[in-house]
Amino acid sequence: MSARPQYYTRTAQILHWLMAAIFITAWFIGFYSGNFLSYNADGAFKGNVITLHKNIATPILFLIVIRIFWRYTHPSPKLPKNMSIPMKKIAHLIHWILYFILLALPITGCLFSWSAGHPAPVLYLFNLPTLIEPNPNLTAIVKPIHVYLSWFAGLLIVGHIFAALKHHFIDRDNVLKSMTSQGKS
């Protein structure tokens, strides 16, 4: 049995930072369009911003599947020895919750779009196949789920960032470095 690595693989690092950039960008665009824009007479500007949000966010569906597969086939580095066992368990739980949220958010976003009669576009290249018919009753259920999940995800991401910074600046351990460099291994 091989020892666990000290650093994440370069592929894991690229997936992590790419997904972080996509998620944060999509989150802020979604927050902006949901809270600060109202439809004008033709609805074009808000519609364009929401379309931008969807085009940026839908690739997360593909990336999270790849990332979970990669994580399953490539072990993550051990957490620091000075972390208590309960804290290690919490850290692992929060990572799996983040994976779940990063899968659930684009799924609920697609369901929200489709149930409202709109496509789910990917990077302005193609639309995901529409899996359901427009259904205002489903929209009324899926929209708040998508919104609440996005708020929860935003809080988790902020907590994740603060935890990484705490590990780096206060604990002075290898947690953040394991996701930013390859080291000698």
C-alpha cells in the first residue's frame, strides 16, 4: 500500500482552482441578477445576465463529476498531525458537503431553467438536453431550493477560504500549500 501524498496532484489542483473561479464568478453574477436587477420593458439586460450566469455555472456539472472521480482514484494528502480527530472528521464531512452542493446547485439551476421554459446553456456552445417540460409548479419548488443552496454554498466557500488561511497563517501547516504547490514529491 502506497503512502498518502504530501500534495494534491496537479490535476486535482487545477480542478480545484478552476472550479473555485467558476463558482465564485457564477455566484456573484447570480447574486447580482437576483438581487439588483429588475426586468426592463423588454427584459433583455437581466435575461442576458442570467444567461451569462447559466453559461458560466453549467460546466461545474461536468467538472464536479471529474473531480469526484479524480478524488476517488487519487488519495488526498493527510491532514496535519496536530489536528484533532473530531476536527479531521469535520473537515472531511465539509469537503463532501461541498462536493454535494457543487453537484446540487447546477442540477437545481437546470431544473429551474427547464421548468420555467428556458434552456440550460453551456459556455455559449450548446444547451444541455431539456429533461422536463415547463412546469410553473415545479419552478415554485426548485427556485427557492436553488437560491437557498447557493446561499449555503457561499457560506461554506467563505468558511473554506478562512479555514485555509487559518491553516496557512496561524497553524503554519501544509494544508494550503498542498493545494498550491507540488513540492518535491
